[in-house]
Amino acid sequence: MDNDQVTLLDFWASPVGMRVRIALAEKGVKYEYKEQSLRNKSALLLEMNPVHKKIPVLIHNGKSICESLNIVQYIDETWKQSPLLPSDPYERTQSMFWANFVDQKIYDLKGKMIWTAEGEEQEAAKKDFVDCLKLLEGELGAKPYFGGGTLGFVDVALVPFYCWFHAYETMANFSIEAECPQLIEWCKRCMQKDSVSKSLADPQMIYNFAMKLRKIYRLSEQV
Ligand SMILES: N[C@@H](CCC(=O)N[C@@H](CS)C(=O)NCC(=O)O)C(=O)O
């Protein structure tokens, strides 16, 4: 596999892109990182993800793989060292279930929580978000990682959002640590790993970026 050509089309602030960076780092796969503009999409991105036209996209020996969880699963099955998904079929479905839950809830609620909604609607999104984090905290239980003793698929799916928490808390005015202290302990544990800390963006830069997006959303609503 030494002659593999691996390229990642990504955007620095993307939590779903960070999943792929973590998985590649966990496996020790060397790759070329190609930062993409999401406002002015490259011909390569449009060619490699013609359906959704979104990052992240992994290009492995000329073939493209799209959708972050799909990509992480592909990486896990292609480079077998440090497995992320359990081999037991039932355990695998449980990992997939919780990773999909992160996508459907944690990823999707951020828009309402910090950009589009205000007042009661924002409060409802915040409550929904905290409830979902608590469910995840329950699933983690007393384990060091969702994957058990080592970083697993659900850890990779969820931990990138940690660098967005500062923006969520400041923009929606609440404390995630006060609500879910064990989950924050888990975030800090994950950050001790180079594969995670080197893949996540700086929370202050994410905050500045999120504020810029908020202005754009609110201006576009006025026209
Ligand atoms: N479900 C997709 C989500 C991908 C996604 O939403 N990517 C965003 C960046 S975080 C994007 O490329 N947005 C550009 C657009 O929507 O045009 C995944 O997990 O890969």
C-alpha cells in the first residue's frame, strides 16, 4: 500500500472533514490535503462529488469516496491497523447507529442554535442539542472512549464538534460543560491523542468564522 495515492478535499473548519483527518492520522496514512473553497467550488470537487458537491471527498488511487462516515468506514476497511469499527456485526450496527445519530442531531442542530434561529426557536434547538449530548454521554457511560479502551468510530464521528463548542456556547449563551461534564472529560481525553488534536481547528478561529457566517445568514434574510 506504499504506492497508494491518497488525496483529501476538505475545508479547514469542517467537523465532517476533521473526521477523515482523524481516521487517516489514526491509521498513519500519508495523504495530500487540498483545501477547497465552498463558495467557488473547484472543477476537481465537482468532478469527484457530482451528486452532493460537498467536502470531504477522499480520492484513493483516482477513485472518489464521498460522505464522511462512509469515508471513515472505507479507511477502516482499507487500512486494517488500529481498527475503528468493531468486528462483531451487532457491535458494528451500534457504532453506525450512534454515528448516524451524531449526523442527524448534533450536526444538523447547529444551524438553528447559532445561525438561523432566535428567541424561543433558538432555546428549543439548544435544549434539543443538550438532550442529544446527554444521550451520547449515557452511551459513553464509564468507558474511556465510545470504542471502549481505544478510539473508535463514534469517537471519530463526534469529537470534531469539540472545537465548535466554544462558538456554540458563546453564540447561544450556555455551558456544555455544566450540562455534560463527563462528555467534556471525554473530549479532553481524546485531545490528548495527536491524531485528534492535530486534526481539530482552533476554537477561537471557529468562533470568528461562525460569527462571519451568522452575519451572512442574517443579511441574506433581510433581502
Ligand atoms: N453528510 C455530509 C455533509 C457534508 C457537508 O455538509 N459538507 C459541507 C461543509 S461542512 C459542504 O461541503 N458544504 C458546501 C455546500 O453545502 O455547498 C458528510 O458527512 O460528508
